[in-house]
Amino acid sequence: MAPVLAGDRRALARLISLIEDNGPTARATLSALYPYTGHAHVIGVTGAPGTGKSTLVNELAKACRTRGQTVGIVAVDPTSPFTGGALLGDRVRMQDLAGDPGIFIRSMATRGSLGGLSLATADVVKVLDAAGFAVVIVETVGVGQAEVDIARTAHTTIVVEAPGLGDDVQALKAGLLEIADLLVVNKADRPGAAQTARALEVTLDLGRNSRLDGQWRPPVLQTVALDGRGVNEVLDAAIAHRAYLQESGLWHRRERERAYSDLMRMLERELVERLVERVGAATLERWTEQIAARESDVYTAAQTILAQTEESDHD
Amino acid sequence: MSERLRILIAKPGLDGHDRGAKVVARALRDAGMEVIYTGLRQTPEMIVEAALQEDVDAIGLSILSGAHMTLVPRVIEKLRQAGLDNVKVFVGGIIPDEDVPALQELGVAAIFGPGASTQVIAETVLRLTGG
């Protein structure tokens, strides 16, 4: 743990692998590192495939560096559900950042998780935070409409759109737009950018962002990430959003919400592991067969298993 | 060592043909590995830094330019300097037979010519990395 705090990049890389593999050492180290977290501004970048997320992340990181801030980047790409393999290609668009000791990039595969991140992503963000990176940028997989895990992990969520991806009915659908703290229309040099931006503004007029019951209206910004146009304005808006969260007390509330959902997830995982161990594979197997054969059902099975373990507690 | 094999595929040097590298990346993915693809025109420094950050088990270098006798030794030297001696290196591309012994001497674990099947490449990489 000490080498990670001291900025040893190899130790950091190894620790991230341990976390991805979910080993017991990783859990111990994470709990030791936790007091050192809470300083980084965590910025999420999400959007449909091909909108230019990686290029935008590359430019945002450069803008942060110009302002003297170090940047950790986590770029998530999907794992193949058939082979378990993954092609992680986000570094291709981040070559400008190579060789800068103030930058650390890690590619991650989703490993079966469906929310646009991998299960380990939130923990890896904590490690980069503890390692002292001032800004941590998380790029999700190219998402559709329902992969909104990023909103739980990031302080500031940037939703990237590009012209010509959908009409204004798409913009009305729930999901991605509801988690946006900033909306970016990238590839703004292409025809239709102004219309896309307008459609997003209209959608924002129709209803408040349900996650923010405060006064923040997500700004709609236009960028050409390929040559960096508009990127400084996006970073300014992200910083303004952070200030808004802190002044309004939402920062603290989100930290609490995150702590609560992390705690629940951890309890769930631990409880299930313990329960499975206690009940035993044979019993679970028997119930599974009965459910598959329609002799029982999941509701009865779960209630019965729990009732039996509680009974044996009282013996 | 990670439970899931992680392989970096890199294209050092100045030639702009990455079709072979992409085919290999895809084949390794289909064999269940996590493949980090870094794109064209990588310097040895960039490759080693990426290997370190990504904590990979092996690096595949695709070289068609004929510069392998300059590029490969530099990558291997930088790996040693970074303390990444345990990372296996394999090379694909157009490598004349007479250069093979020298590359093996340097520590290159496998060399694949233009005719190598993706299946053989995937199996070899699995064996090299103990997967």
C-alpha cells in the first residue's frame, strides 16, 4: 500500500489487477487505502459508441495537464459474452498522453457486468484517488440507454452525443440524459450539430433532471474533440459543477448515497457468500433441480432456505 | 499475475499497416484474453509504459518495416529497466530466418511469420503465459 501512496506506478498497476481479480489481499489493501481517498474530482464520460468519448477524454486530460493537474484515466470496454476475451482499444485515441508522468491510463474489460462499467471500476477509481491523481476520468463502454452505473461512481457525469444519432424522441427517453450533469455534442463541425444541441435544450426545458433537485441545469456544450475545440469550456463546466455540488451540499449527500450503496453491495456479497457456504452446494443443487422441474419455485425456495438457517441459529 | 491473461499488442516503428496486428488482437480476444491494442507508430518507451500501466502478461510486437533488429532490443532493454523482465515478448511480421537466432538470444519467446495461423498464435501465447 505504501508504494502506491508514494506514486510507484508498477505497484499501482499490480494492485489494480488484484482488485480486478477480487482477491482477499485486494480487499485488505483497499480498506487501508480508503482514508486517503475523497480528494479527486471523478468525472465520468459516457455516450453511444462512436460519439468520440475516447478522443474527448484525451483532450480533457490534456486540458487538465495544462492547468497543472495530474490525471488518472480508467477506460472500460466490453468483454465478449461468448469467449470472456476483450479488445481494449481506447489507448489508440490517447497516444498524446504517452510519456507524461502526470497521467496514468488503465484499460478495463467489463467482465460480465452490464451497467457500462466493470464491478471493479469503482474500487479502481478509489485507488487512483488515493494515489493522488487530482482528476480521475472514467470512460464507460459505448452505451445505449440503460447503462447508468457511471452516475453512482462519478461526481460529474458528461454525456456525449454526436449529430445525426437520433431524432428528438430519442432525447426524450429516460436513462442517459437523466444522469447528465453536462451534455456535450461532439463532432460539432458536422451538419446537424446545432439541431442536436437544440433538441437537447428542449428536452431539458421539459423536465428537471430528476437526480438533481437543486438548481443545476446541465449545460449543452459543443466540441470538436479531434482538434480540441470547445474542450476547455467542457472542463470549465465540470469544475463549475463540482463547485456547485460543494456549495449546495449535494457533494456531501452524494458521498453519503455512494457510501450507502457501497455498503449494501458489500453486505449483499458477503451475506450471499456466507449463506452459500453454510447451506452447501448439495442443498442448492436440490432446490435448483426442483425449481427447474416446476416442483418448487424461487420464492418458496429462498424463503425456506432462509427459514432453515435461522432455525439452526436458535438451536 | 492476473487471473485473466492480459496481452498488449503494439505496432512500433513507422510503417502504417496494422491489419496483421488487428487480426492477431482479434484472435487472442477470441481465445479469451484481454487484449490492449495501442495503435500505430509506438516508440519502445510508449510500449513499455503502456505494458507497465496495463500490467500485462505478454507483449506482441508487429513489425513489417524491417527495423526489428533495432526496435526489439530497445523494447526488451526498456522492459528490463522498468523491472518487467517477467513480461513475455513475441514478434510477428516479416522477420528473415537469419535474424531469428539473434532475437531468440535477446529473449523473444516466439516469432510468427506471415503464414502463421491465428490458432497457432493463440495457442502459443497461451502456453508462453502459462494460461
